[in-house]
Amino acid sequence: MATTIAVTTIPTTTAAPIATTVAERQTTSATTPAQTTAAELETTAAAVTTTAAGPVRTTAAGPVATTAAPVRTTAAPVRTTEGGALSTGALTTGAGLTTAPQVPPTAPPTAPPNDCHQLNPPRKLGEQWNENDCMLATCMGDGSQVSMTKRPCVVPSPPACESGRPSRRVTDPDGCCYHWECDCICTGFGDTHMQTFDGARFSPPGNCTYILVEERQKLHDFSIVADNFDCASTPQASSCTRGLVISYQGNVLRATMTSSGNPSERRFLLNQKTKKAPFNERGFQVSTVKTDDIIFIKDLRVRVQFNGLGFLIDLPRDLFWDNTQGQCGTCNNMRKDDCMGRDGIPRAAECCAVAAGDWMTDDPAKPQCIRMLLPAKLSCAGGATQATTCAGADECNALILQTFQSCSAVVDLSGYYEGCKSDHCKPRTQALDCAGAQLAAAECGRAGVCVNWRPLVPDKCPYTCPGNMVYKYCETKATPVCGVDRIDASNLWKGEGCYCGDGQQLLEAGSSTCVTTCPECWSDSGEPKYVGDQWKEGCDQCECLEGGNVERTALPCKLPTVTCPIGVNLVPAPTPVTEDIITTTCCPRVECAACRHSGSVYQVGDTWTDNNDMCLRFSCTAVGGSAAIVEKMITCAPFDFSKCKSAPIYDDFGCCPLSCEKDPDASITKCEVLTSVEKIQVDSCVSDDVTLSQCSGMCLSLARLNYQTGGITHECKCCQETVTEQRNAPLRCTNGTIQEYSYKYIRECSCKLCE
């Protein structure tokens, strides 16, 4: 009867058959712990088969029968894992063997191969997991035995992207395998030629503000809005995008053209504060290469490129898949749902432009823009994008198709070509043509293909870099800026722009001046200064020291050389209030004491009048070394204005009348103001001479028939005051006090019904 003995082998490098004798096997069985019991052990006449891993370890509870003849052993099939562990089949002995001597019993048998419990964390037998360097680990048991194999990768087939763009090979996050993705890219350029994430093309009309992309479910608090305007100033023109408003986590970044309207002149506002690129704030990494602005949101891996008349929006599909809406459509590789309004109803392709208008958003700067609700059933006959046959097709063929032929295999240029032809069908500017070509160059750069396109169309889109910057058509780095942390270049694509030369940096953010050495200091007016430079700053002499420190020393002042009239002292001059004067009056100024009245300065001895009252005269008088203003009211002699035919002639001050041309009818006494100079006395208090006035003259009276009563009605008019003013006069009392006396001065009189 045959017995099978389970054997655990020890790894070895010997695989050839091994010949052993019975004595050898008896010795081995006596010294090696067995894995079978004596009850299971039974010999047969068959040949013994063992592995090449070494002597067989068995334990016999009783005598073993063996033969005197040597027994030939052969190696059993060995299964080797890539981790190096070996496993074998069972050992069978044949009949005819002589019985071995009595073998003393040994320890109980060990357990079969178990889990990898010594690993951290522990693993189950046969469990697999990923290790570094793209290796696949498998638990082989015995506490810690592990085999390592190269992790297998399923080679995927590139999918067809409805956008028309080729799918992109993307390495998995662990860097071991790869997969293919259809990019979520939305573009707009020229006279608003839009292409959605999934390739729908249309030209939405309107110069309002529109949502390009926002989240259906608010996961990241992210959106992009387009600020459109009339870029051709003609009734035939539609609109262009002059600015983008990007919102993220409660912060708002606006990238827009300046008021000059030049697409190459752009500015940034972050939460309503002007910023100069490059900067990295509030989650926005913003850089500029003059031809384009690059806005990168690192946490979302969102990249936006804007050139003043065109934009490119690139979203990562893993964060935004099937969760976008707006004029850019839905990022899900299904073009059929890209033409939707706010109601979420997909429209036909010919309705894209109409549905896009539903994404208008409120803009206080455009009160004329009012959003109209889309009907559930929308008819858009003739609204689909038609093939363009206007003149200029050859020009667009040269500008787009021929110029960018080298990247046509990785970028679908048809949208840029059709947009260019469409712009030639209406009044336009050359900037519109170049905006599309510039965006095509950016998309080629994103695909890793640089096109030196401007020299190919030198008369169409020339570009001169500002300052001493130089144009480069293929760069993947950002120009460093003095005093500004370097912008992470990992989000930059290959592309054109204006850059500093090798070893140079921009002088400051927003500058176009490249320098080899950055300044250590800056003046208050923003001028760069280097170590050792000296300059005047206000009232200080400044010097730039190492480490960016500025040493300030007050400028020395000369002693004043002012001579004042006798009785007048030097006094500090008043502090000027205008900024331009302050910069020229660093040293304390002194001047002779003077009088100041209504913003004018008068020296001691000067006299002047008040324009509001020509009879009020002022004089500047020295009092105790200082200067004081003395007021004096001029008293005029009585003058009969009623006898004047024309305006009287006044004195040099314009106060007192002197003479006039007489009126022949002046014999008739008229109601008029008469003046007199008197002293006012109240009890024991008397004033100086003051001018008093009164109404004097004759007025008409009559008696006439009253038609209602049949009687006579009498009308009597008296010469009375019509305009008065309140005046004051000081009264000097005998006890030495002064009292203020207020009285009415009559300025005009007329005949009124007697009271």
C-alpha cells in the first residue's frame, strides 16, 4: 500500500537529480524533523521521488523497512515563483525496502504555509498589492515570504473625441501605466467664434456678459464669465471678448483690456485691487508673456490663456467630468448636450447661438442687457453655422492652414480657419485675424508642437516686444522678476512670448525692462537704486546700503537773511498745503510778520477793501512786533440819487457817490432812501458816528369809483422801506464798558399801501 508524505522544501539552486542510499536516507530521517506521522508512513517497491531542494525531512514512529540496494531518487517537478520560493509534490516510496531501525519520536508537525503575518500591515496568503517601482507583491506565506513581479498594464485603445481633437495619453497617478483622455478645452476668439468642450461651434451674438463655465453641483466654487463688447464699431459686427472674470473660493480675478482698447495692453484686478503680473495670490498663479496672460489654479489644475481678444479654457476631466454648464457646454465627450440653456434642455446644433444667449448674467455696467427666457420648443431655422464663402479664404488658408501645418496632426485647425473666414465677411480689424492665429499657436504649444508662425506672415501679425525684452516662439519657462517668488513653470505650455535674455530678470512686476542685476533699493518714487547710489528724497539725503536698507540724512539748512521794517518781528512761515511746495521747502522758513485775509498776504501798511462791501476798508498795522488787521467802515456824505439821470460816479474805492448827471424832472420828490451821519445814544452810552437811513418822499393817492358798491374807494400809498439789513454799532458807556447796539439799516424804499 502506497503512502504520500507532504514535504516542505527549502529554497536551493540545485535542480539536477540526486542519487541517495538507504543509509543516507535513514540518517536524514533520524536527524531531521518529519512532516508525516508513523501511521502514514508505508514503503513500497516504487522508486523514491524527491525534489532537488535537499534531503527529505521525515519522522517515523516505528521501524522503516528498506532494501540493501541503493535507491535512485529523481527530482520532482519544481514550481518556482518570481519571488524565489519553491514548492514540490509528495514523496512516495516503493515496496521491497528493508525496515529501518527504531527512530525515536520528535516534536509535533508544523502547520502548513500560513499568512504573511510578519508584514506591516499583515497580508493574507495569496493576497496581492502594489509596491514602489511599479511592482506587484504577492504573499507566499510562512510569515513573510513575498514574491515581486512587474505590475501588468492593460494597453488601452485611444478613444474618439467628439471635440475633433486627438485623445491625449495620460500617465496614471502612480506613474506605472497610462490611459487616454479627451481634453475638456473651450475656446473663443475673433468675432466670438466659440467651440465648446465637445466640439460644437457657433458664434453667439451679443455685447453683454455671459457665463462661459460654471459647476452644476457647486463642488469647487468655480466659474468663468466673459465680458463681451462691440469690437468693430459697426452695425454688422457681433462682439468680441475683452475680459474674463474668474471666480474661485470667494475670490474674483478680472483679466481685461485697458481703456485704450489695445489687446496687447491688459490689466488684472484681484478682489477689486489692481495687480501686476506675475503674482501668486488667493489660489491664482498669474503670469504673462506679453502676448498672452496665463492664469493657473493649482488646486483645480485649471489653466486659462487670454490674449485680449481670445481665450482658451482647459479643465481636468477628472474634476469636472459631466459637471459643467454655460456657453462652453458639458465636459463629457457628448456634443449633443453642449447646446443647452439654463433649463437643461439639449437643443439642436443650429440653436447653439440662441441657447448661448440664455447664459447672460447681470452686469451693472450694461443695464441695456436683459435676459429673455428660452421657450421649451425652440425653432432656429438657418441658425446653424454655414460654410463661409466670403473673400479672404485664401488669406485665411495662408494664415491658419499653411502656417500651422506642422501641428495639424495634433490640433484640429478647422475651427480657427472657419472663424477667420467668417471675420472676413464683415468689417473687422487685423487684431481679430491675429487673435485666432495666436490662439492656434497656443493650442499647438499645449500639444507640444511649437510653430514659429509670425515670420511666416510678417505683414499680418508682426509683434514687437516692449522695452528690451526679446520675442521667442518656443519657451516653457516664465521670466523671473526681481523681488518676486518664481512662478511654478510646470503649468506652462510651450509657446511664444516676450522674455528676458539669458541671465536676466524683469526689473519689477509689470515691467518690460530686463536687468542683469536686481536693484537693492527703491526710491519713494519707484526708481531702482543699487548699493552706493545717493539721491535726494524730499528733505533727506539718501544712500542705498547692502541688504536693501536706505540711509536717510536730513538736508542742512541755511540761516535766514530777512530784514523786517521797524517794529515788525520775524515769525515762522505757515506750512504750505500743496504737495509741490512741500518738496521745495524742506528747511524752516521765516518771514516778517504780515496780515492774512481771504487767502492773501498783506504787509504792514497795506490797505484793501472787501469785494462784498466796498465801504468796508481794511489795513494791516504793526502791533507789539506782530501784525493786526484793522477794519473801518467808510461814511459817505448825503447824496440825492433821485436827481440823477444816470448812474453816479463813485470814489476810487467804489464806496461813496460823488456826482451824477442831473434829471430834468428831479423837481418831483420821489420815494427814496436818505442817509445821515449821527451818534446813537442809549442812556449813558454813546456810539461813534454811524450812518442811519430813512425813507422819504411823496407817493400817489387817489379816490375812484367802486363798481361793486357804487361808492368811492380811496387808495393811499406811503413811502416805506422794502429792503433792510441788520447792523451793529458799539456804544461806549460812561462807566467804561462797551455795549453792542443792533439796528436796522434801510437799503431800499418804495411806495406801498399805507398801513
